[in-house]
Amino acid sequence: MSSGPKHFLDLDLFDTQTLRHILDLGAAFKRGAGNPAPAAGKILAMIFEKPSTRTRVSFESGMKQMGGDVIMMAAGDTQLGRGETIADTARVLGRFVDAIMIRTDDPAKLTEMAAHAGVPVINGLTDSSHPCQVMADVMTFEEHRGSLAGKTVAWIGDGNNVAASWLHAAGHFGCAIRLACPASLMPSATAVAWARARGATVELTSDPAEAVAGAHLVMTDTWVSMGCKDANRHQVLAPYQVNEALMAKADASALFMHCLPAHRGEEVTDAVMDGPQSVVWDEAENRMHVQKGILSWCLA
Ligand code: CP
Ligand code: NVA
């Protein structure tokens, strides 16, 4: 990575060694072995242009546990909501705070923020990716099953922002990834190409059974991501529900993950969410631990 602020923008911008280091930092924080106050005296500004429960609270708790503090900014309550540019907002915030987390729609806003803030900028989700989530997912898989190398991951449903970050993870961590999505909701071609160029096996299908056959991790996400205005998705995605019958086709050791919030009875059934293969609560908890790793890396 270039010199200057240590941004956490997207997994495809990192070398694997740095991501490994961040995961190890997160695991150490979880064990209580991390530097106790790497954020002492530091302030994180959090800008939300979309709703959030996990991202907001995990960043806030993580930052406070590391001795730092946060400023929460709902975009509509700031001058961003009245047309001040991202670049000008970044220039000002960078004079007040030590890092900025932004959740927004257009990834160009993220890169504009990073170009002008002069302090680390962290991607808290855009329409194109959700790298903090997928770092937590990788951490969760490793805790339960060890290395992802040589494993097969199945993504079922909408080929969305989380799926794109999982394609990046496959390019880094040596797992094969199969995505079963309707033809109209296939994942980012750029992310697919990036993962393949890194040597990952990426299979695209419209058949959920084909994707989960023998898989070691099955994942899905909401059928209607934040900001999506397509009302016809439920019909198109109905065959992509993760239920017990579909899970039964995966490897016997398969885990189920969902970034949450889940829409029970739509993309996933109660039986799977609450069943023995589900690790969704560990996955949610790990958002905080891995973000402590991300924050301590950014702030170092
Ligand atoms: N998974 C996730 O990012 O959840 P929130 O939208 O609640 O932050
Ligand atoms: N794909 C979902 C993830 C929510 C955490 C969305 O963008 O709304």
C-alpha cells in the first residue's frame, strides 16, 4: 500500500499478509491479549448514510474498549445533507478526528473521503462491498473450522455487496467460491475476475443445490439490500431460500453464516438460523473483535 493514511477501503486493495495481520490482531483482542489501549486519546467519526445496528455498535464499543472515543454522524443531520461535498467534509473532519468510518451508497464517495481526509478512512459498507463484515466472517470460519484454504464456500441469493467482498476473500484465503444467483443478480464481474486472477476457483450458477453440494460454508443475505428499489425481487429469489433441505446437501461439517439483519422466512428459515450449523451470533460478535484489529492497524 502507498504511504499516507492507512485506509481500510476494500479487501482487493490489500496484500494477504496485511489482512492476516489484522485478523491476528482481532483474534488477540478477543483473547484479551491485544494492546489494551491502542486508541487512547483517539477519536473515530462515523458517518452513516444508511441505517446500521451491528456496524455502529461494534465500532463504538470496540473504539471505547481500546481507550478511544467516537462521534456518531447521521448524514442527514450534517451539512452533507445540505449539499456540502464529501471532499470538503473530509478536509474538515480530518482536522478534528483520527479516523473516519463511512457507510454510504456510492463507493466513489468512500474514495473521495479517503483522498481528502488526511486520516484513515474505513469502509462501513457501500452498495459495492462490505469488507469489515467479511473479515468477521473469515475470523468466524477460522475459529470454528480452521483455515479456509482448500474449502468451498457457497453464496446463495443476491450477488450483492457482501458477495463481492467474499470474492475478494476467496482471492486472498485460498477457498473456492460458488455463487448461486438469479441471472439478473449475479455478482460483480470485476470482483469475479479479480478472484480468478488471484487463482481462486469461482463458479457461477443459478442452481442453489449445485452451489451448496459438498460446501463447507453456506451463506446468504437479505433479498433487498438497503437502498434497493426493485420490488420484484422476492419472486425471483424465492427459489434461493436457505432451508434445512438445502443445508442437507452441503458437507456434514458445513457452517451457516448471514451478515444480518436476517429476514426470517425469506432468504433463510428459522430452522437454519437457529439450527446447529448456524454461527450467526459468533459472526456478529466478531464484527467488534476484528474491527478492533482494523482500527488498531489504521491508527498505528
Ligand atoms: N451486518 C451489518 O453490517 O449490520 P448492520 O447493518 O446492522 O450494521
Ligand atoms: N447487503 C445488505 C447488507 C446489510 C448489512 C445491504 O447492503 O443492505
